Amino acid sequence: MDRFSEYRIMWILVFFDLPTDTKRERKAAGDFRKQLLKDGFTMFQFSIYVRHCASRENADVHLKRVKAILPQYGQVGMLTITDKQFAGIELYTARKETEPNAPGQQLELF
């Protein structure tokens, strides 16, 4: 199996709707976002974060990490798709189609 197949490389999308009515809820939502960034996620939209993973096994590790930091209140969804599926995304800014940002270079040591 090709290690760099577009069907093996995965993307994780974490989307959430968290309450922000009180100071405590705003802090919890902010802490959740910070933890996602610390784990290598990138903000796609304000409530959608994405992460590029080299394999399904690697994606499972990051899904487990997100599950460990779930906030007490609100809704969080996680979706794992292949690189091939992610490549089919259509993005528009002010009704003009834009190209998605390419993922950063992945350094593999082993």
C-alpha cells in the first residue's frame, strides 16, 4: 500500500457550538480552542478546526486527544475524511471561489 496515498492520508474536522453566556463558559470555549491549536489543529472557520494526519492510526490518536478535552457543555462533532475527499471542497469568499490553503510541510523522521 502506498504510504502517501490520497486515500490513506486523513483530515480531521472538529466543529462545535459552545455556550458563551457567562464568563466561565467563555473561558471553557477559549480553553477548548487553545487546546485544539496546541494539538496541531488550524482554524478553518470560527467554530471549525481541521488537522492533517498522515494515516488513520495517526488520526485516531488526535481524535482521542480531542475526546479527552471535551468541554462540559455544548455540542462538538468530529469528522474524519480522506485527503481525496477533502480535495473536493469548494470554498467561496464574497461569492468568489478561492483555493484552500495547502497543508504545511509534513516532516517524517521515521
